[in-house]
Amino acid sequence: MTLPLTPPLLPQLARSRTSLPEGDDWAYEPKFDGFRAIAFVDGGDVVLQSRNGKPLGRYFPEVLASFPAGRYVLDGEVVAASFDTLGQRIHPARSRVERLAVETPARFIAFDLLAEGDTVLLDRSYDERRAALEALALEGVELTPVVRAAADAQGWLQDEEGVIAKETAAPYRPGERVGMVKIKRVRTIDAVVLGWRPGKAERTVGALILGLHGPDGRLREVGHSSGFTAKQKRELVDELAPYETGEHGSGGPSRWSAGRDLEWVALRPELVVEVTFDHVSDGRIRHGAKVQRWRTDKAPADCTTDQLES
């Protein structure tokens, strides 16, 4: 490639915040749940690089084919119907990749222009890079939405995975957590406690196994909690003991996570907890939920999977 920037090139990263920054010096974009990627396009040659600098293109042939010929470098995200859909693509079998590219196609959403022709744009401000990206007008390349007021970005905290806020005067700094922050969407549900997993220390609870009732009324596992204090982990062993069914497992495939070897202790489905979480994929909480409080006022039968859709 003859581009002024070549792989590997680490993307600029965001620091975490719990609320949106406000002011005229910020721009706001939706946060996507996909694979961060940098696209290097030189004529008809395209290299798609992952966040950690590894080649990503062989897993997404339809994404490679979507970039029009030219000389440019884009920062963006590869997205699909769900994160699990993307995960299924990271597979060595070419036939499977080609089949899934048709059945569950992915696409690239661009949110920054790092180079155009022989010009490197890294030292230019976000505003300048965004204007250049829009002016480039690449046919078939989707641009992320952007708004200029925090109030206009609030909806993404309910409807998307969150918000990325970028300092409008900031340059692009590869691999550094400067100039941008991420505010994740935080959601709350009430879930039934199906069991628990031991912690690393003896006689401690490491996680609660969470369940919800589906449309057919059946109770199914949807994730687990985490983040207890050391004191809570010790106390929970005795607090949960009266609800134990006597069923437990160790050293074999877990009844809660197919194919994984995890120790577990089953409980009668009588306890309800309110938990917060940020990601759902294919009907499961992808990241560990955090218990907020016990819901002694709520019946387990009222804990349903439709909460994950709201």
C-alpha cells in the first residue's frame, strides 16, 4: 500500500463516564455494539484491521467489498444484527464465513477519517476530520450520526448501547484514551435467582445465576451477577443456604452454561433481585450484572424475558 498510514494502527480509545459531558466543545455519537475496525483503502486494495492491530478482513468479505475505490483510511465499527452474530464469523472455515456473510451480513459504520490521499489528518481537530469525512462522500459507506447538544444525545442512552462524546477541538491520538469519553447505557431488570457459583475464596459466593420466565412460562438462565464486596460474598453463603435444593455440580459441564466447567449450587426459584446491566445479546446478559437490591415485594413469576426487550 502507498497510503501515508499503514497497518497496524491502534484506534483512539475512550475513557468511561457515568454521565454525558455538556458544552459547546463536545460532539456526540451513538455507541455501537460491534467490532472496532480501521479500514485502509488504496485503490481497489482494502485492509480491515481490528482494534488490537490484527487482520479482520477475511472474516467479513462483504464488508471489504463495500468500500469504493480510493485512497483513504477510516476509523469505524463493524456491526451486524447482534454481537453474537459477529462472534460466529471469527471462524477458520472459509465456507462458513462465506455462508454467514450472506445469511447475516455485517456492515461498516464510519466515524472518523484518518487520512485522505497523501494527507494525514491525525493532528487536525475532530470538527475538521468530521467535515472532511462528510465531504469525501463515499458511496455505500455509512456514517455514524452526530449531534452537537447533550440533550439531543440522551435518546441513545435508552435506544442504543450508549453515547461516545468527543472533544471537538481534539486531535486523533492512536492508542490513547484522550479526547473522547463513553457513557454506556445502563438498564435495570428484576430477575429470579436460580443458583450461585462459589468465589475464589473458600465459603464465598462469587456470582448469582439469574433467570427469567419466557413467553411459554418456562424459567431460563439469562446471565449472572458479580461485583459483591468481600463481606457480602461471605454472608451470602449462609443467607442462601435455606433455599438450596441439594442439587449442585463441580468439574463437569455446567447446567447453566453449556460446555463450560463451572461449579454451581442450585436454589429454589423464590428469590428476586433487581440488577443493572449494559449489554444484551441473543436474549442473554452479555456482561455481568450488578445486584442493586433484593425484591421481596415481587413475585418470581413476574420476572419475564420481555424486560430484556425494553
